[in-house]
Amino acid sequence: MDLVRALLWVLLPISLAGGLILVWQGAPENFLPYVHAATLDDGNQTIAQGPVAALEFIKNLGTYGAGSSM
């Protein structure tokens, strides 16, 4: 019961707020598979899309952070 309460009342609101911050900062949050774009030097670039913001913040909550050596 404590695990469910911790997930619903602590981790879920933190994840939602963090996901919204990532969307505000420009992380993609859609269900498009790929976008093909033309570059300035007449090349082609494939940009991956998807629900990045929601999943990335949850992943960051479960790690020690970038560069930490634990």
C-alpha cells in the first residue's frame, strides 16, 4: 500500500511536472515516427520523434544523473 501511495502521490506528480518542463524547453512529445528535413548544405536528415519528454524525465528520476560515479 505504501508503494502505491508513493507512486501516485509523489512520483507521478513530479514526473508530470518534469515532462511539462521538458516540453516547454523543446523536447518532442508526439506520436510521429520520423521527420525528414533538408539541411543547409543540400543534404537530408532524419529526425526521430515520439513521446520523448514523458519518458526521458522518468528515466532521469531513476538514475544518479549524468557524470556521477557511484
